[in-house]
Amino acid sequence: MSNVLDIDELDLKILNLLINDGKMPYTDIAKLLFVSSGTIHVRMKKMEQMGLVIGSSLIVNYHKLGYDVTAFLGIYLDKSSLYDEVTAQLENIPEVVEANYTTGLYSIFARIICRDTNHLRQVLHDKIQKIQGIQRTETFISLEQSINRPVRFFQDEE
């Protein structure tokens, strides 16, 4: 059974436009794609019901709020079967903004955002490393994020 959803080129074009500009009104999308705005509404509703489009998000510049440190955390677990329990605890830590179950050296690879290195140390020492099931962690501080983009479905069209 395939997980690939049954969508067509119009759906992909709609997605591509919204990926480039999430605030673009449906009426503008309809004009660009030469369809009615009702068609765009119906297609978006269909993609939401299929689970292809899941809400929308706001991109915040955390540096402007004083959160200057982004770090990646490789987490070793005592046993991989503890993944669900550990991630449930990580969800309770506001600085943890992403966690992935991974292959390779780490069981979990997480991204955390902190005000500064002292805040990072506090989060690691007082919160993350006290979670039952975490054997140890490795921290990688990001010096700069060079690329952060969604998948583009039509590279030639902008």
C-alpha cells in the first residue's frame, strides 16, 4: 500500500505558491493559475482532509527576541524502547523545538533554542540530562543557518 497521495499538477502548483508565500490570498492564487477562487478553496480543503496540508505556521526570528543560541543535541538512550517516554518528557521543555528519531549514533537528534550559552547549559544540566532513559548527550552549537527552506515542487516556476 502506497503512502503517496492522489494529487494532480494543480494541487502541486497551489502548494508551491503557498510554500513561497503562505499569506497569498486564494483569489490571487486563482488568478495566477487561471481557475476560480472556489476551486482553490476546494483543493485546499481536500489537501487538509488528506493530511497533506497540516495547519500553517509563523516564522519567528528568535534572535530579535534575545534567543541567540541554536544547538543540535544528539541523545543516546539507555534503550531505544524508551524513545516514546523520553520524547514525551522533551515535549515539556519549551527550548526543545524539534526532536527526531534517528538511525546512526544517536537515538534522538533534537534542536533547542536558548538565550545564550549559560541558558543552554542550564537546559542541558537541569532539564534534559535529568530525564530518565537518557544515557548521555552531545551538543553542537550552530554558528549560522545557511539554508532553511521547504521542498519546491516546480523548480523552474517562481
